[in-house]
Amino acid sequence: MTEIFKNRAPLDAQLLEQELLLRQCLWQNAIIKDEVTSTNDIARELVASNTEEGTFVLANFQTNGRGRQNRNWEAPKNSSIFISIVLKPNSENNLGWIPLLVGLALHKSLEAETRKDIKIKWPNDLVLVENNQEFKFAGILIEKINNLVIAGIGINFDQERNELPVSNASSLKEILQSRLSKEAVIAAFLTELSARWLEENNASTWPTPSLVRDYKTNCITLNKKIEAQLPGGEVIEALAVDISQSGEIVVKTSDGTRSLSSADIHLIS
């Protein structure tokens, strides 16, 4: 095991600042905490105090981290990346594609640093694809508060297999080609996201054709048979055929075509 993973050091504020400056990231306002209930909780407090867009909260440990569908996100201290970012959409019409945009930015920031096949599973889970199986290593939770949005991201960084919550999970330790620090991963992601966010949020049309193209190219869900568990408990089998203008997954079932705005997706083939 490399020293970078073995040591499990807490986040280094000075190193993060250097990495952000090196990449000329548009967002530099970092708030680093050792232990929090969740970084989204801190971000909500910042929203109430009218913080600037692009402010982001980082933590070494979360006692009450949450994923989609209110699932807990647990990890040993200093083993994961937890980050929440305050975003200010220019329009209510932009909300549906924000989760997809954040997922794509994380994918793009890691793409050049990996030695394996990573994809996005709709809407924004990052997965390692091996032997026709998907191993999740990052998830994203979007919360809307008034006219602002908080994007919460959790990334498994260096967990061992026996420390991961489920068998179909992975961590960056198993994926990265080079020895990137947590600070470098964070800075690369924020640089990619801030640039794309500025472009998309100020565009005359949302989503832009380049966002739609890039997302569809890297989304493993499209053109696959899926099982979708809907929030109300309904389970359907369908073929995923498209992404709508509002970011929904468009599926074809035996009863016709429908668009899903929220669902747990499992790939069948």
C-alpha cells in the first residue's frame, strides 16, 4: 500500500490552497472542518448567511452523512472526501440538469487519472466498470434551499474492500493510476465544475449541447435494460433510451415511454 493511503492524514488546508491556485480554480473559498454531522448541514448554515457562490465545505469525518433516498453514508475517519458546494442557478429551469452536471464534472476530473473504465450511472453515481459489473465509488446529493442549491459529494478515497459498506462498492485507491492526494482530487474536481458551471449557468439555453453530448457519452445507463425502483415503491423493468431536456431518464416499457425524475437504477444488461 502506498504511503499516501496508509497514513490517512486529515485534509491539509495549505496543500489544498496550493492545488487550487495551481489549477487557477474559479472557486477558492474553502471551509475545512474536522468532524461534522454532514457537510450539507454546514452549507445550509452558510446559505442562511448569504455566502458567496462557489463556497465549499470539506470534512474529514461525518457522523450523519446522507446519500440519496436518505441513506446513511459511513466511512472511517480521513478515508473519504466529503464536500458540499453552494450554487446559485440563474433560473428554476436549470435545476434538473444540476445533478448530472456535477456528476459529469467529477467524471471528467478523474478520467485522465484512472487506469480503469469509469462511467456515470444516472443520475450521478460514479462507478468503476469491471467484468460487466458496476462498483460505485462516489455519490452526489442535491438539495434546493430557496433560490440556491447545495451539491453534496461523497467519494470513497482509500477504503479497503472490507471497509466498504456493500460488495458492489469501490474506492479511488483501486482506480487511480497515479498517487493523487485528496487535495489534488478535490482541486481537480472543483476546477472542472466551476468552469462548466460558469459556462452552463450563463448560457442562453440550458442544458447546452456540449453538456448533453458529454453526459450521454459517459452515461452507462443509456441503451441498457434496467430495473428502476421508484420513490413510491413501484418497480419497473425498462429500456433506458434517452435523457430529457429536464434531466430525467427516459425509459421504454411494455406499456409505452415514460420519464423518471427519481429512481434507484439497477442495470440488467
